[in-house]
Amino acid sequence: MDEKSFDYINVIPLVDVMLVLLTIVLTGATFIVSGALPIELPKAQASQTDVAAALTIEIDAGGAIYLDRRQLDRRGLEERLSQIAPASPVIIRADAQCRLQAFVDVFDMLKTRGFIRIDLQTEKLNEQAG
């Protein structure tokens, strides 16, 4: 019995499978990523769910300030805040280990510029059965 040799390899099914896998990975990755900075949020009884915000201010454990994932010094943050409408909602994500003064400085800067919709993002406190 003579076997027929392959003249070509059909790669269309392989491409289809790879595109499906790529779609799954990219879709899953968007749900996994919650923040680019490694910030350990403080714990609280009532945790805030994701709030649509015009801007997010993050303070890492070392006290560095980030506005929408870009590191800024105090003066840079003041300049950026002066360009944003005070009616815009703001979320502050401060690391639980950051200096309180760094948080107070940012909060005071927002209040001084008239921002009233300020929210502090926390993680829900796990209650232990006692």
C-alpha cells in the first residue's frame, strides 16, 4: 500500500487555536491587574468597591507619590491638581506602611484646592471567628 506524502501543512487550525488562547490570556490579564504599584492597602470594616474616578493618587511605603501611575514630587502634584476640576472624584491608595504625614500632605493638598469627592481605598478586614 502506497501512502500519499504531504505536499503542504495546513496551519489554519493552529492559528485559530493560538488566537483563541491569546484572547483568553489578554482577557484574563485585564481582570488580574488591579494596580501597577505594590501597595498593601490598609484594612477596614467597610471596604470601598471600585469607584470610577477621574484620577488615582497612590502613596507607596516609602512615601513616593504617584498620580495615575506616574511618580511626581510634591510640586509636580500641585501643578497637576491645579489643572483638574475640583468636582472630579479622587481615590487615594496609600500603603498601610507609609508615613502618616505623606498621606496628610496629599489630603491637605486636595482639600486646599477645593476637592470634595475624595475616597480612601482600603481592603475589607477579615473577621476571625473567636
